Amino acid sequence: MKNFVNLRGAKSHINIVLSLVLVVFSFASCKGQSGMLSLAPGQPVAPPAATVTAGVGTQNSYADLVSRVSPAVVTIRSTERSRAAQQYPFMDDPNFREFFGDRMPQQPPQRVQGVGSGVIVNSDGYILTNHHVVDGALEIRVELTDKRTFTAKLVGSDQPSDLAVLKIDAQNLPTLSLGDSDKVRVGDVVLAVGNPLGIGQTVTSGIVSAKGRATGLSDGSFEDFLQTDAAINRGNSGGALVNTSGELVGINSQILSPSGGNIGIGFAIPSNMAKAVMDQLMKTGKVRRGMLGVTIQSVDADLASSLNLPTAKGAIVTSVAPSGPAEKAGLKRGDVITSVNSQPIADTNGLRNLVASMSPGTNATLAVMRSGHEQNFQVALAELPERPKTEGDASDSEDTGGNAKFGLTLQPLTADSASKFGLDASDQGLFVSRVDQAGAAANAGIRQGDLIQEVNQRPVRTFNDFSAAIQQSGTRPALLLVKRRTQIIYVTLRPGS
């Protein structure tokens, strides 16, 4: 037993020694490899790997950046008058007042406080914010990060872009320089700075999730949002969205949320749009925009196929305003605008924003696809009225018929139908009196009350006109021009779709 124990001890000792030898050998080998890489004759010492600072998780801190940009972001407190509901609404009855007099107390009108954010863009006290932050305000107060508070004057406000400019009586203020939002890429790191929910200045980080978004949540006229997942909440409106160079690339404006709180879908007005609006507001207090004088619709895959277009891009003209710039230049319904001044047009939103960014009277060159051929038109832009009007078209009716193949019933337009569905009694075309919700017409978006005015760019007055024009489509979707109340749109109709 004793010998056995000693043998075990000897083996254990040998194993420990061997393990130490292996560890030393392994360490020496790694060290030797390291020495070979760094000290080989004729080879320069490899510099340390560059630190990547643009990606999430690769930079230890944004503290230096935040300390540089945060003094230029302010809190805006607005005061609005809001009449509270009457406790005793019957006090408006003169007979009741005669009997009881004025002894019944009435709750006086109250003032509502709103909180938002803003960005100092000029050292002399000009501040950029959202229109909705100051809309209807009786008083506007601006709080700086150094605790100073100023009463602000509204220089100008623009509802279509949701932007406003304020002025405070202060000099030598810290500012944010405006970056080029066109150069922003999806995936770029951004910081959102503002005063969410009134808790005080807060910084959140994220990336640019998308560009060119149109939400329709605001006035809806001119939207070209940067989308970000940086946390944005109420009170962040008007605050800064900055890149990692400390440049202002967006003015935080909206969130999309079923709960009213941040879920990672926020929107900022790009700095290039903000600058164009801001410059005009600072100079004149209002914004003037160019107008083409057309109603338009984005080109989808079916429209592109119907019109023999190479790609589903551009904006198709659905109506032309009489005596407007487009009509004077020779544009027609069915033309597809593909570029303006050599800038490609992806959809209606892009065309609307680009034209609106130009001054009235500007001469613009439009590239247009007409009947499969590209043509150029020179257009002198008019001035967009403050409230854009929906331009309709006019025409009338005739025959009757139905088509089970497409799941719709057509008939002449009567005065009663026109009145009921918001059409003009003088409109021409075929009235859609019924739509089978399981049919091709419903799938195409055709509704009861629509007036089909053209099929494949041919006017239709009778059911025979409709059938003949449809047959010419062959296997391609048919292109229908439809009037829906005052709106003119194109839809594509596929048999059995």
C-alpha cells in the first residue's frame, strides 16, 4: 500500500512538471510568433488598428460630442389659451340667468402649457423649431442650458413643412452647424437631443433607419423625413438630430406609435429642407414655393407595364391645370415625369418636394416619357398658393352595361349619382354603380361611385368603348383614368386579379 501511494505521488509530480513545461513552451511559442511579426528584418512595426467610431458599440463614449452640441439645444415653453368646458352650460340660457342671476360659478378660461425643443442656428439668437411646438402660442419662453430664460418672438412659421423660426434677445450664443442631409446614409449613427416629456435635456442614440419617408401625420404637404430609432418622445419636437461630427442633420418632428410613446420609429425633417425654409422665414417671415400646375400619381409596377416604361419610377400626370405652367409648356395627362433639372424623380413625394423647393418664376427642365419616348419640356414655375387646390377634370356620360369578368357594373352618370358621390353633372365617362368585392375591379382599388373616363388613354363614353379598349390590353393590365369626387387617379385593371 505504501509503495502504491508513493507511486501515485511520483506520477502526480511528473504530471505537474510536464504541465508546467507545456505551458512554458506554449507561452514561448506565442511570444516567439509575436516577436517574429513585430521584429522581422526589413519590416516596419505594424501600427495599432484604427478605432472605428461610426458604429454602434464601437465607440466607448459620445461625451465629448454631447458636450459640444448640447448647449445649442434649448427648451421651448409655450402658453396657449384653452377654454375649459362650462360646469353649468345652462347658464347661457337668458331665462335661467334672469331667475338665478350670476350667482352660479363659472370656470374661467385656462392657459395650457406646452413643452418642446429648439436648435440655436445663429449666434444672434435665431432658433429653429417645429411649427406645431409654437402654433397658437400666446407666449413663448426659451430656456438655455445655462439656466437663462428669454421671451421669444415668432419670426415666421410654416405649417406645410412643420417648421418655425424664433428670435431671442441674446448674442454670442452657441450654435449648431447644418450638415448636408443628402449625404446622410441609412445606417449612419445619430444622436437625438431634446427635452422629452419636460424632464430636462436628454440625449439618445441610434441610427438612420430610412430616408425619404412620408408619414401623412402632419399637414402632409411636404414630407421627406429621415427615420431613426433614436428614442424620441413628446417634448423632443423641434430638437436636434446630429451626426457623429456634431452637425445638425435633422429637426426631430414626429413619432409613429400606437401608445403615444417611443417604439423606435421617429422622424426628423432633413436639414437641407429645414435650411431652405429657415432662410426664407428669416428674410421675409413666409415661404414661397414653386408650382407646376398638375396633379400626379406615383408609378407602380402595373402602371409601368401598362405604359411600357422600363422601370416603375417617376410621377404620372393625372390632370393639368388650365392655363397653368405645365399646360403652357405642353404637358398632357398620361405624361410620366422622370426628372427635373436632371435630378431623377422616384415618386410623387420627390417631385412635389423638388418643385416646391424652387422659387416661383424658376425655369425648370422636365424629362417626360410620352408614348414610350422621352421628351424634354421647359417650364416656368408659378407660385404655389398657401392652400394647394385639388385640380379636377370635367366630362359626361351615356350607355349602360356590366362586366362579370372584372366584377363591376357600369352605367351612365345621372344627376342624382353625381350629387351623391361628389361628381359634376357635366362629367363624361362610365359611372361605377356596383363593385364585387371579390372581383378584379375591387382588387385594383375601384370603388362604387368612381367615374371611369379613359381606358388605355382612350376616352370611354359607352360600354362598347370600355370593352374595346380593354381588349387592346391583351395580357397587360389595362390603364384606367378614374375620377373620384374631385380627385383624378390612375388604376391598373387585371382580369382575374
